[in-house]
Amino acid sequence: MDDFSRRAILALSAVGGAALSFEEARAAAFGNPDEPPQGAINSSPAAISDPGPQNPALARELPAFQSPPPTDVGTMPMLWSSFNIMPKRIQAGGWGRQVTITEFPASKDVSGVDMRLGPGGIRELHWHLANEWGIVTKGRCRTTLLDQNGNANIQDVGPGDLWFFPAGCPHALQGLGPEGAEFLLVFDDAHQSEFSTLLLTDWIAHTPPEILAQNFGVPVETFKNIPLHDLWIFQGKEPGPLAAAQAAVGAGGKAQQPFTFSLTATTPVKQNESGTIYLADSHNFKASTTIAAALETIKPGALRRLHWHPNADEWQYWIKGQGRMTVFDAGPRATTFDFRPGDVGVVPRNQGHYILNTGTEDLQVLVIFKAPEYQEVDLSNWLTHTPPDLVAQHLNIDPAVLARFPKDKVGIQPA
């Protein structure tokens, strides 16, 4: 059913089914409560035509920008971006592309990196000024970390597994097996660039050889063949068994808490016929002190209910499927965005929103918060925990109907 037909039917039902002309139905249909009326429903075909110039590929990907719902109102910052429009830096062992506050000004809390390592590909030994949170989306890779207490931590991770590397802790990543790995990195600093990190090869190359010799207690000639340019991502040899790598670094003590975590091995916080939500924050992934995350799978036609987050902006990474989201703010302001795989989005703290699966396959989106714990306020849960008579006076809805509203804290509603 097209948008006008649905709204016209709603308008008809609102007046008891009386016959309405096109103009009357259009005037009575739900839409922007402010003046002037907005949306194609309030216009004529000639007025809304778009002769061009156009980029049809982009127009098809972002239909809500071409014809916004009439409930959209006002202007908001651009809360949509995409890894698909970011340039890749490609080297022998893999590639990376990033979205920082420079490329996506709405993302004020975190930056993100989409990285691919081929089989044996190595992201060279390095460290950051910010904390690094990661999730594997395809394949397998090996993480190598020296923690704050001088303990070595080496683990193999696969799809749905996470890691958290504290700022200043040196680490490396290497693709495993026949397909290597692809993963998302999130830094809790919106300015952190993947292309500006503290690299082992850079430091060695920019330290006087005699200082290196004295530091390591070896002859100066030891360093005659060091790389003069950083490696960043390079092709390495397939690593041996995990147990052998762990044994090779010596005992070194044990970490106070694991720096890796299997998200999809946990019990979902929500699971029904409409979808699944997994949650990881400092309550169950104790190392992750500054990043909370939820992995949401939404079935076709299902709705991630209207809600907001009181403790942090929501940064989104769209993994598969397609969806639509409207963000609401005071003003009133409301803007609708369409998303596809590889896109990223931001919902500022306390701004209301929903996600609708508009495709024919499962939608999966990862939502990230720069916060130690996940917090959510669900609109339906709020209204069902407010005296019904009070809500009824606000919305002109029968209290008996209000009683049917969902009462759970986190919700996915069926089509």
C-alpha cells in the first residue's frame, strides 16, 4: 500500500468512514501538525517532479531524502553517512576505511574503522591515544595485546566476538585461515584516526641507532635493515597454533579480566518472532569500561520500537538488510533516513527514534554508545507505567486501548 492510500484510509476511519473527496482526504490525513503542510501528499505531481540534474544511484539508495514522510518537520544535522563513500587505504595485507568527526561531523563521541585483513595479513604492532573496541563481522583473526600490568594476552576471535584494548596498550591483529577477517573498530574519541596511530616501525625508524643498541643491549648493526617507512598493514606468514603463540610469550601473569568477549554466545536481552538483541557493556564485558553495544537483528517488516538513550549518543553500523529511521528532537524537528549495509548513523543523546526493517531479509545493525552501561527509555514502557487517565488526556485514546500497549523495557514489534 502506498503512503497516500494508507493515510487516506486512516483519515476515512477517523471521520467514521464518510465519503471524502481527494482534497478532503488529503486535508484530513495524518501529517505534519505545523504549517505549512509538508510532504508529497500535500502537493501535486507537477510540483514534486524532479527534472534534474540527478544522481540516480544515490537517489535510489536514499528514498526518504527524495520524498520525506509528511510527518518530517524542520531541519536537523546530517545523521547519515557510509563507509561506502569513504576511500580505502589498501596495502599488501588488507585495507581500511574510516569515519571520524572530520568525515561525519554528527559523530561527536566515537570514530569507526572498517578493516579487512587477508589470510596472514597483519595490522602492525601499535597503540592508540584512545580506547579501541572491536567486533569481527566475517572470518577469524588473532589479537595480541600487552596489558597495563605487563601481561601478554593472545586470543583467536571469530564472527560476533569482541575485544577492548585500553588506550596505551600495544597490540596487533592478524587474519587467520583461508579467508582472513573483516572487523569494525570503534574508538571512544571522535577525532581518533586509524591512519595516525603510534606505530612500532615509525618509532624504531625515528630513534638514533646507537640509542636502539643501548636500549636493547645489542650491536648497532642489528638495526641496519629496519623498514624506513611504516608497515601499517602488510602481508605476513600464517601464524602457528594459538597455544604455541601463547607459550612463546612466557607466563607473564594473567589478565585481571579478559580483553575478548563472545557477544553472540550470551543470552539475548530480547528474543521473539520479530528479532533478537544482544547486549555487551561493562556489566558482562568488564574490560569494556567506555563502550556499550547492542547487536540488533530485526525481521522483515518488524519495528525496533520508539525509544531514546539518556546517557550517550547512539552510533550505528548497519551490517545487513535495509531499514528506515526517523529521529525526533525538540522544535519540533523530525527527519527520516534510509540505511543499507556499510552505512553509519548517529542519534544524539535523548532524541527519540525507531528502526523499521523495510527489506525482505533480516536487518542487522550494531549500535554503539560511549558509556560504561547500556541505558534505554522505551516510549511504550513509559506510557504503560504512567496513570492511564493521564495518558488518555494527552492522546485522546481510550484507556482500554492503552492497556494493550507493550510493557517491556526493550522492544521489537512484529509487522
